[in-house]
Amino acid sequence: MTARTNLPEYNVWESMLTRCRNPRHHTYPAYGGKGITVCERWFSFDNFYEDMGPRPPGYWIERRDSKGNYEPGNCRWANDQQQSRNRSSNLIFTVNGITDCLAALCEIFTSPVPYKTVHARVKKGWPIESALKNPAKHLP
């Protein structure tokens, strides 16, 4: 068992179980306290590793649906940028049939406007399509 506990995936697995199952853990309120669970199959590290595979350097476990549970169909290895774009606090919009967070839409549509400006504009009530475009004189 010692060899497994040295694996980075083991630490991720152990942390996942703790935040979902230990009410005394400081992150429990944001996970187990909100009803987020770990599927029974993943109570075994071997099953978790079989489903997730090795963790690429710089990647961490992420739930695709941040309100969903830790289970094979909802989890992946994700880097910091992917994780930051999957937070429940992100602003999500649909532009030309593409639904994504505001930061991703700024990149996808190569907005000439800095992200912070686009963010401020939509917070003021601008339509997303106008906020992504340049002239600063658009009315909401």
C-alpha cells in the first residue's frame, strides 16, 4: 500500500473523499455539505485510477458539471485555466450558438476589448454581442 500512497493520484483521491465525506474538514461545507458525493465505485482507489488514469503534471480533478458528483462521466483531469473557467461563479453566455464563460467567449470571438472591459459592460447591462465589440459608445 505504501507505493500507492506516494502517487499524486492517490493524494487527489484521498482529498476528494475527505472533502465529500468528513464534516470536520474545512472544505466539507462546499462539497459534502452541498450534497456533492463520490460514486461508490470510487471508494476504491484502484477503480478511481482505472477510470481516471494517470494525472498529467499540472492537472487536477475537475467535475465537468460543478454541481454534479465525483463519478466517471463527470470528472476529468484539468489544468488551472480549465478549472477557473468551470467555476459556478462564472458568467455564462451564448453567442452565435456557442455557450461558454465570458473569458472563453472573449478568446473565441477574438474580442478587441480587454476581458475586464467586457465584464464591466455586461455587468452594466450591455448585450454580450455589443460588449465584445469595440466602440465604447453602445447603450444597453
